[in-house]
Amino acid sequence: MTVLQETADKIKNMEIRGAGRIARAAALALKEEAKTIETDSLDEFNARMKAAYNTLYATRPTAVSLPNALRIVMRYKAASVSEARGQIVANADTFIVSSENSVKKIGEIGARRLRSGDTIMTHCNSSAAASIIQTAFSHGKKISVIATETRPRMQGYVTVDIMQKAGIPTTLILDSAVRYFMKKVDAVVVGADAITVNGNLINKVGTSQLSLAAQEARVPFIVAAETYKFSPRTLLGEMVEIEERDPAEVLSLDMQKKWPNLKVANPAFDITPHRYIDMICTELGAIPPEMAYWIITEKLGWEIEDSAENGFGK
Ligand code: RUB
């Protein structure tokens, strides 16, 4: 199996998950594909790269980091196959390194907002959110964590594992216990799958409940998001698609058979309105959600959209 197909399958079945990891894996897959295509015809090369782009694009619909990463890597203009290949490889390498650096930078910036003694609630598993917590802890701040299980896929276990390995005191709670524990929390820190032009956050389903409980308890709600999580297409009026996953993740097939008329809904993400967000921690700095427009237009730029619209490699 090619790296491309293997990566696409792993993103689909969530062996590779989390918006940042998905983006880096997709960039790497495009790079490997570019390296393995054997042809002297630039048209054929472009067509096969476009097919690779489409395969990866179709894996999961919500994390905007995926199309953003794909477009960044596919931003090439070449007169020959070797030139095109070289540009794609360089683009992918640059993206992967800058993505990893962004996660570290977010950790440094976000950690300044946490004080020694703080209890941080987080949801699901986000590398960027974990980076903030781990950095604060490694700077000697006495941080403890409350992590939700995150039904149905239990990504909370990944978070708990990271925190346990780092020696950070952690409590695992039921998703439904978020409001119960919020009064003990000093800040909520979560990741992002997408941020819209008006500063709304799309993240793991349940995130918006954390935001409501945080608002009620006057607890700061902090989002950790690299700039490639911001959605240029929302500037064009499009909505971010919320992935609907297999009902079997929620209810076993046996139980589904028992209640044949029962509907099971399993949206993987939800939307947190910008007014519940105190700060978005990006690699460029800590910004209010209202600055999403600036990130999209000034930092991501229209050229990301242009390359998709005009055809790749031209
Ligand atoms: C993961 C999730 C994470 C974001 C950000 O959902 O909602 O909070 O993707 O993660 P899933 P990161 O498990 O369905 O992919 O900061 O690692 O990019």
C-alpha cells in the first residue's frame, strides 16, 4: 500500500487524529506521493498530485487544518516534474517544521496565562492545549488537570496518558460532570479543529458545554490553535461541515438491532460561539476571537484559496 493510501486510511479510522497531526500526516503523504510518481509529463504529474490531494481531502471533513495543509503543500509553480517535485517536498518539510514549532510557541505563550496552583480543565486530546499545560508545568508552575473522558472515542485517555507521563496531577471525569467540577477550575484550555471568520470555534463535541459552564462560573476559556486552523472558506460564506460518525461508536450493533426504530446521532464536533471565548492562543500571539478575520486575510491569505481555484501547479 502506498504511503498516501495508508495515511488516508489512518486519518479515516482515526489512528491518526487531532487536527495538527492530521495536517502534518497529510503534508507528509503528499510529499511521499510526489517523490514516488514516475513520469516525465508535468500534466500527468499534476493530475496525479491532484488525485492525491482529493484522496486526503475526502478523509475527514471538519478539521480545517487538513485542507489548509494540503493547499499550502500544493502551492507550487513549475516548468518540469523535477521542479514541481522539489517544490512540493520543500513545502511539505517547511509546513511540518513550522507546524511543530507553532505548537511549541503556543505552549510558551499560553503558559504565561496559567498561574502556579491553577486547575485546568481540558476536553478531548489536543496537542496544542497539552503544550500549554505541559509548558506551564515544566516552568515549575504547580498545575493540575481535570480531563474529560470524551465519549465515544475516549480521547481523554490520550490526554491523561500525556499528563501522567509528565507527572502532572490529573483527574479523569465523565463528560457529564463538567459543570459539577467547573467551580474548582481556574481556566479551561481546549484545542481547535477550525475557527471561523467570526471567531467561532469548532472542536470536539462537548466543547461548547465546557464554554457555557465556564461562562457561568466566570472561568476563562482559552483556545489553543495554530493559524492554519482558521478557515479561509468561511470568509467566502461557507460553513464548516460537522462530521457525523458511525452510530456504532455510540451504541453497539446488537443494541441497535434491539431498537430498530431508534435513531442514533453522533456528531464529532460542535460550535462554541466567539462570545464565550476569552482568548485564542496562536503561534503569532494571544488574540481575541474577533481577530480571526485578520488571521485569515493577513496571515493565511487569499492565495491559499487561489491555488485551489486556479488548479495546482500553475
Ligand atoms: C480532536 C479534537 C482536538 C483538535 C485539536 O478530535 O477535537 O481538540 O483536533 O487537536 P478528533 P490538536 O479526535 O476527532 O480528531 O491541538 O492536536 O491539533
